[in-house]
Amino acid sequence: MKKLGRFLALLLIAVALAVTLGTLVPRPIWPAAAAGEGTRRIFVLKNPIHTDIAIPVDDAVRRRFRFLADAGLPSDAPEVRYLVFGWGGRAFYLETPTWSRLKAVPVFKALTLDASVMHVDVAGDITEPHPNVAGFEVSDDRFAALLDFIDASFQQGPGGPVVIDNAAYSNFDRFYEANGHFNALIGCNTWTAAALRTAGLRTGWWNPLPASLGLSMRLYN
């Protein structure tokens, strides 16, 4: 029993050290060369365990993600100002629309290995300042690179991105099959961090939690 206790204590120390270093060590180490004046404001939206990226909508973005409207998402509605993208574990995402419906199997898969999905939502105006919202200015070419990153996260079928039938939280969101696998080390927040680095921003080296990602973004951007 004592050996088990020491092992668990060492494991907790190792995890805490990894999260701390993952937050405080920037990635990339050196700031990227300026790629033009920031003209597009993107947002990172967070809750206690998950982050999404909200991108501003214009005609070009609507054309780029036309498959969303084709699947019934009201992305073409004039009141829509942002498309909100998130990547995550299939079981947890699809089977846990609210905390009251939390189940053991999705949690187990999230901690081990699971297939991944993309979740897309729409939003109107996003209010700043807000404790769960962080905004960043990116240049046009970095914005285009971010769109490429998001687009590449969707699994492609014969007709384009593969929508998951009968999987949504409301009439204003959709789920799609995604590339990659989800686990405790490579999760939704590390996907967000990778997307932000594509957009020319700096994150911590490893950010498995919204709190660590948010702190690293405040430190290095």
C-alpha cells in the first residue's frame, strides 16, 4: 500500500511538472517574424475543460465552408457573425451534451483512446471583455493558414466532409467525422493550441487544459 501511495504521489508530481513546463515553455521558442498587420480578429472560447476557436464570417469563409449550410447549419444566416470550431473525442462529445449526462464509458475513452469529431456551431456578436473569451488579431495570410488547418481536420468522404447523422446539441450546431485520435495527452485543447500556432500565435509547449492554454497565450502574445 505504501508503494502504491508513493507511486501515485510521484505520478501526480510528474503530471503537475509536465503541465507547468508545458505552460511556461513557449512554442515556438522564438517569436515568428511579423507576417503583416493583424486584420482578422479570432476568438478562443473556453469552459472548464474545453476550448473552441471562433472565426469571423464573410462571403469567402461561407464559400470555403459551404458544406455546413448544405448539412442544414444556418451558417448563411445574416445574423451569424462567427463560425465556432472545436475538435474532440467522439464518445465524450456525442454522449455528454450536459454535465448531468456524464457517463463512465465516454470518460474512460477520453482518458485512453478514442476516435475524434469536429463540432461546428454558429454565433452572433461575441462580447468582450469576458472571462471565457480571448481575442487575437491575425494577418490575412495567417488567417488563411488557420482556415487550412481547420479544413484539414475534417475527415473527407466521397462527397466532402462526413456529417454525423442525428448528432447535434441544437438546430445551430453539427458534428463531423475528424482526422486523428483523441487521448488524455492529445486532446481538444492541444488541437486548439496547434491551430493558434498556425495562425502565428505562440502557446505553451503542451496545453492539455484551458487554464494552461489561456495563461500561455497571455504570457506570449
